[in-house]
Amino acid sequence: MTFQSTSTAPRKILLGVTGGIAAYKAADLVRRLRDGGAEVQVVLTEGAARFVTPLTFQALSGRPVRVGLWDEAGEAAMGHIELARWADLVLVAPASADFLARLAAGLADDLLATTCLATAAPIAVAPAMNQQMWAAAATQANIQTLRQRGVRVLGPGVGSQACGDQGAGRLLEPTDIASLVLAPHIEAGALSGRHVVITAGPTREPIDPVRFLSNRSSGKMGFAVAAAARDAGARVTLVAGPVNLTTPVGVERVNVETAAQMYAAVHSVIGSCDVYIGAAAVADYTPQCCAENKIKKTCDTLDLHLEKSPDILASVAALERRPFVVGFAAETNNVEGHALAKLQRKKLDLIAANEVGAERAFDREDNALLLLWPGGRQELALKSKADLAREFIEFISQRLPVALVGA
Ligand code: C5P
């Protein structure tokens, strides 16, 4: 089988700005998108035009700004259907609760909503609103509908809000929005509407209050895969063991320590999962019990009694309604043989094998993978973990069963 990268970044971005106080940040976003090489056509809703002026955006984008659907001069220059066709990407930032509701309902009652309905380009929204409005059941239902339709949801961020509240609902920073949408996409939105759950890093199995059993996994590969899945348009949940890495913007992270906690965290989100990628180096064995107090150095030898920890990957693959299940196999010898055995034993859809050792894979910036699936194999050559993760995610999106890929 041949494997070619189809990564492209959007060059023509229709930026929709809706009515909320975060609209002022959209001016900076225009700059960031243009710095990244994109042409930007701005459409303001009437609400947005009460917060910021078309003149600001015209100066920054270098193009006339459109506001109303009934603007004769604007429609004569580039009508709403032409706008919809022109765009490689429609980005709505900030997206108000009202706009998300209108988009979810398929309304065409202003220029931006009409353009969204008329475009064949991917749509991304960066919500911004009060935390209570974001948490409202109606908003969450609208977001879910939009995700299922393949709309990419960027953020929102968590923190202090213009109204004085704290919580989720802040517009992501313009630099983050720009880097998310300008990152070369894997077939623009190859995983749009999909929920990808990824485990990463090591686990720690406590021996006593100060000691634990663990391994050399840095979590870098899993984090790179999470960023690549996000760039492919997926909603990503990253269940991470103890690692020293920053969460990729837009990825939901759940921190755990032990294999048992990782098992519980994975199973609490697996119901909505379309693709499960087990990149964590989960401890195979865990101490039968954790000593209440620090174990003292009283004997020459010490016996630790270990028991098998739950196999998270195999448990996901055994689910009745199972996602597309991808495992990793880190091996020091007979890489292909061991990985193939694991693929079959754990009933996986795909396994990514790599050779590990003192100078291979762990805590390095680059890696190579051998992909094996029932009836096939594909080598992904040595490259940076970020590039490798991109190829890996693209490969997965191409192998998803038709039922999963279909609308
Ligand atoms: O059996 P082994 O640990 O070599 O298999 C590696 C794969 O299984 C990885 O994908 C790892 O994340 C997963 N695994 C797991 N739960 C375990 C052990 C491994 O999910 N307890």
C-alpha cells in the first residue's frame, strides 16, 4: 500500500466575528492569520459591529468587511454564495452562544449564518461566553450537534472572564487559534466530529508513601499524537500519567498516576469514543498492597509481591460497542513478532511497534514506527515525533471502518 501525506493549511479564511466582548481580540487574530500567510475576509454580525468597527477589520485584513445580508454594494462585489465558495475555511471567533444556537439550528437569518450554510469548506468555531452560558444544557447540546456534523470546536479556554466570573468560556488566545487553524491539516478535518481518547506517559505504582514502580516513558509520543489528532479536527481526551509536558491547546487532559486510575479514567470517557489509542506505558504489575508507612531498611533482601494490573487496551477492545482500537508495542527484541502476537491476543485494529532501549524511543525527540494490522504492515521512517504523529493519525483516519467515517 502506498502512503502519501495530504497535509494542507487553509490559505483563504473567512473570519466570522459575532457579538461578544471578546470581539476585540478578533482584530489581533486577523493579524496572526495574515502573518501565517492566510488571506482573511472578515464578516461581522450586526451584534459584533456594536463592539468593534468594520473599519478596524478593513484596515487589518486589507479587504472590505461585510456586515449585512442586505448590503447591495457588498452583495454586488462578492455575494454570499461567492464568499462561501471562496473560503478554504470558515472560522468563527468569537462564536457567541446565540450564534452557536443559530448554526446548530441551520438558520440563515444573517450573512454569517447564511455563508456557513452555503459553504462546502470546513467550519471551525472558537466559543466565547460567560461560563454559565457555556455550561447551559442548551449550549452543550448545540456544541455536541455541531461536533457531530464535523464542525471543529476550538476551546474555550478556562480562566477569568470579562464579567468577573471564573471558569470555562474564555476565547482562546488569538495566537493559539491561529496556530491551530494554520497547522497543516491532515486532509482538512479527517477526524472531524470524532472523539479520540489517547493514553500517554508512564504509570506509577506505589510501594509505600514515598516509593513507586515506574518506567522511562516520557509521554512525548502520546502528546504528539494528541496534537496531531486535534489538528485533524478530532475532539481529543488525553489521559496522562505523570509527565512533565504541557497540554496541547484544545485537548482535554485527565491526569492519573496508577494503572488502576488510568483504567477508571479511560472507561469513564469511552462511551463516546470513536478511536482509542493506548500510547501509555502502563505498568504490567503493581504491588499487591501499598505499605502504610515507609518500608525500613531492616533486612538484606526485600520481597515485593506484585499482581497483574488491569489491561486497559484489551478491556477497551473487548467492549461490545468498541471504538477503533490502536495499541503500542515497545519492544527490545523481535519487535515484529511480539507486536503481531499482541495485535492478535488483544484483538486490536492496529498496533504501532517501536524498538526501545537505552538510546531508542524513550525520552527522545524522534522515533520510527512499524504499523501492523490484520493482514498488513507499513513502516513509518525515523522522523520527529510531531511529524511521525501526523503520519500516524493520517494513516488511522484512512483505516477507520467505513461505518465510522461515514456521516
Ligand atoms: O502488553 P503490553 O504492555 O506490552 O502492550 C502494550 C500496549 O498495551 C500499549 O498500547 C499499552 O498502552 C497497553 N497496555 C494497557 N494496559 C496495560 C498494559 C499495557 O493498556 N496494563
